[in-house]
Amino acid sequence: GSHDSFSYWVDEKSPVGPDQATAIKRLARISLVRKIMKKWSVTQNLTFKEQLEGGIRYFDLRVSSKPGEIGQEIYFIHGLFGITVWAGLKEMNSFLEQHPKEVIFLDFNHFYAMDDSHHHFLINRIRSAFDSKLCSVECVEYVTLQYMWEKEHQVLIFYHHPLYQEYPFLWPGNKMPAPWANTTNVHKLLQFLETTLGERSRYGTFHVSQAILTPRVKTIARHLIRGLKNTLVHRNLPMILNWVKAQKPGVMGVNIITSDFVELVDFAATVIALNDLLLEEDESTT
């Protein structure tokens, strides 16, 4: 999985998003401030299509309306506005059309400046984009690849808002817990990932290990021009990847792992290779 999957393009000419504090909105009237914000808002270099081609199957999505804009268009957002959600969904759907056995998880977990009418608009966009590819809510343990192929489903949508109850193809957010370490320290991050894996629910939910470091205000202040990638990600990714390599999938093991700048190391290939351990287990039990 990728963290803030859509942030490969954010619009530094747009107003600052409603996910930011009032003080930042005031500061961001200065174009240089928006340029710096972009350096800290971008967590991925690859487009959705490139991420999909590189093996990413879980997408972490934050969305917002544009206050003051006529209509109900919804955009991806991380400090600054990204592309429209509709454009992103169409890009993903075209990949799925070409690869009918691939399955993706879309996790809509943060909503800003959206009332119920915005939500219904967005949900109808999701339905229009994927139609019969959408998998209705089911017991998590039943949803194997075989199950998805038989039903010709390819998309699971997780929707962290009470309106999920009105649509059978929206999975509740609590089926996709993603505990967040909120630290700049890689050792604390790895300890947190270990602890939360040990606490994960044995059955009934997926589980996201967020292998990401989060800048504090003082981190940004000290390294304004360097940005997230050069300050936190480059230096710590090798250690994070070593942690990934040491994991085991399956019950009480890792399930979905997300990272920033997924192309900087063999992240997707390393996570995918963990599945071989499950095959070895199957062989040893037979």
C-alpha cells in the first residue's frame, strides 16, 4: 500500500485545503509558503497507474470539496488540493479493465468540508466508476482471491463515515484499522508497528501497518527547503524495509503495509514476496 496515495500531484496555485489550521491558511497567501508546503505534502512520486503497475494494491485516500466552488466536485487533498477523485477513479478502473484478476482496496479515511450531499455525490462517482467490480460487504475471511474472481469483483471500498450503512458496497472503516505511530523516530516507529501487530484483531478485519514517519512542526521549521523525502524518508527507508523483510503474513502477522515514496526501494516486491512464506506453510502442512 501507499500512504497519501494521491499526493504525487498537488496544486500549489490552489488555496490551502480545509484540512489545515487557520494560521497556515493565512501564511499560505504567500506563494513561497505554498511551495514549501508542497515539499512536505507530497508523499508519493508515482501516479495511480504507475503505482498499480509497480504492485501497489491498497490506496490511502483523503478527500475534500473546494469551499466556494460551485457544484459538488470532490478532490484529493493533503494540505493542498490534488486531482479530482473522479479522474483518479477512472485511471484505476482503466488498469482493472486491462487486468481482470487484480484486486484493489480504496480506503477513504479523511473527509473535509463535506456535507451529506457531497458524500452522496462522491459515492455515486465511485459506483459509476467501478459498477459491478465493487465487492459488497462480506465476512472478511470469505473474501479470497478465488471468491473475487468467481464473482468478477475487483474493488473493495472502505468508507470512514456513517453513510456507509446506506450502500451495500461500502465497507465500514473499522474493517480497515490503520494505527498511526505519529513519530519522527524510526526506532519508535518499529516498536509501535510490533506492538500494534501483537494487538491486532485475530479475525474479522484487515490491518494496515503504517510504516511511515510523520514530521513535527519543528521538523518542518528546521528543514524547510529539504522537504519530507530528503529529511525523513531517504535516511530511514532501508531500516524500515529490513523490518518488512523480517515479517510473516497471516493471522497475527502483517496484512497490508504502507510506505511513503514506494519506488525508492524494492518496497512492493518485498511485501509481495512475504506471501511465499504462506505457500511454504501450506506445503509443510500437506
